Amino acid sequence: MGSTIPLVGPGAIDIQNYSVGHLIDQSNKVWNEQLIRQLFLPEMVQSILNTPLYPQVQTDSLLWKAEKNGCYSVKSAYRVCVEDVVNNAHLRKPGYWSGIWRLKVPPRVKNLVWRVCRECFPTRVRLISRGVNCPSTCVKCEDPHEDCYHIFFHRKTAIDAWNAANVWHLIAPSLSQFDNAPDIIFNILQKLVDSHNSGKSKTSPRRMEESEPKAGPFRSDSLANSSPQTHDGQNTDNRHGNIRWRKPRSGRLKCNVDASFSTSSNKVGIGMCICDLEGNCVRSKTMWFSPLCPVNIGEALGLYHATRWINELQLTNVDFEVDLKTIADYFNKARGDNTKFGSIMENTIQFCNIFLTNSHVLLGGKQMRLLMS
């Protein structure tokens, strides 16, 4: 499979009994470029060739696109129905809803605020609107209109409670702008967020190396101009002065792994650096492949190739340090994932369980760019 499709008639190609698998060289897990260019228009050809193929993914699987891990869940199915299948525009109410769920308060308080903003809190005015036969006067103060605005922002006991909590001065300005409880609450939440963000902006700026975009083990321009596919260096001394690097435990080595992504050259680069107890880079390796892939897959491939490299060197007491939390979490917790990312990670975990049983995967900082320079 993956070589040729027979011609039927002059210039015609019979593809009725063929699938995507016939467009792939299955032995090398690469696209059959010659055949693809024969079958498709140029713009479609480029799209196909820019779709990465991974030898680590051995079998096809059904993916549920509503979940990042490709696994079906009732929660995501409900979300799809609510957002895409069922027309619920009449049920939607504009407002700063995420501000409610971000409050650092007990869940029952969030639920209360949500019910008030959804106007489903059972005040007497609300009960009457739903057909309940009851008076509209307030139970506590005989106000003729017991709604959420009255209960939370107008009644004397409520105002006294807000004053006792020393927050009435934050609430009072909104009362002159809005005449209903949901708008008042949303306005207060927005002001709290704006005040918090303003306070953060006044703090000292982050250090330059922390605010720079991720560059990986080498720059994109050097990646584009490099000719060999791999480089294996030895005995490179690491003497950078301000690297915050956590040394390995006594008797162990640490292998830092990172990936970089170059859109200009359509390549993904992987850097690996083995360091000893003193932080000296005793061995390093770089490699790259094309086309580009998502960041999590590129980082997963970095760990995949690093484990193979360490095994080839016949090293055992080596810990791997990555800078993507998703990689470390998956390796250590082995969560189910039907996507290509999950297939690559499962392949790596199985390999380590057989050949690198004494190795661990840790989450570290982004020092690879300095260690490899």
C-alpha cells in the first residue's frame, strides 16, 4: 500500500476502492508525495503534506472533538447540545457570568449570586410572576415591592450588613446607575476585576527572560539555516552565571528536554541536554522534523526521542525535565487520551516502564535555550 494507484483509461484514475491509507507510505510513515501531487490540486496538496504523520501512532481511533483528550463525556455532549444543537437564545442572559464563578467564596454563595442574576431567586415579586398567589409586600419591612433589588440593596438590614462588612462604599455608586440586582452585581464584579488588574500592572515588571516568547533550544533562524538533521555533542561546559537550575540528586543525571517551532521553515526542533550534579552539560543532542505540529505534540515527541537517546547511551539513573506541565502530568498520572498526543505519551510511558524504570519526568523551568547555547 502507499505506492501507486492504477490508471483506468487515458489520464483517468480509479480511486473508488482506495482510502487515505493509500496516500501514505506505511513502511516509512510519510506521505506519498508523488501520488498526492498526481491526484490533487496544488493548494490541496500543500494542505495534505503539511499534515504531520507520527510513527508513534500505530492505530486509528475515533475522537470526540468536544473534549481535548478525544474521549466522550456526558458533560461535553450536554455542552454541545446546549451550544450547537438546541436553540436556547431565548434563555441566554448577558452578563459577567465568569466573574461569579471566579469569586473566592464557598460554592453556596456563588450559587446564591447566580440565582439572583438569573432572576430565579424566589422573592415574592418573582413568585407572583410565576403564578403563585401571594402578597408582594416585604416580609421584614412591609415594603410594597419585595424583589432582589429590595432584599439585597434597599432594605435597611441589608445596608447595615454591607456597612458592617465595610463594602457598602463599593456598592452604593452602582445604585445610581442601575435599578436591578443583576446589573448591580455584574457592575461590582467588573469593578473588582478592573481594580485587581490595575494593581497587578503597578507591580514591578517581570524579568526580560520571563516575558519573552518561548524560543526553545535554538532560534528559528538558525534552525532554518541548519543542514544536518541531528547533532550529538560531548563535554560542553555550562558556565552561565544566572541560570536557576535545579541540580539532580546525588548519583543521578538530569536530561533537560525542550522543543521549538519555526513557522518560517515549517519545522519543529528538539533539544536534549544531559547535565551532571554540578550543572555541566556532559552531552547534548538536537534534531528537527517537518512539518509543524501543535506545541503539546512537539514537546511529547521531544520526551519520546530523549528517552530513546538515553537508552541508546545505556544510561539508567537519569531524570527528564520538561517545561510543559501537560507532559509531566500525563507521564506521572497517565490520564486517558485518545488523541495523537496521548498515543505518543503512552508509547513513551511503556518504553520507560521496560527500559528506564529508574527514571522520572519532572516539571522544570525554561533553561534549555541557555543550556544548549
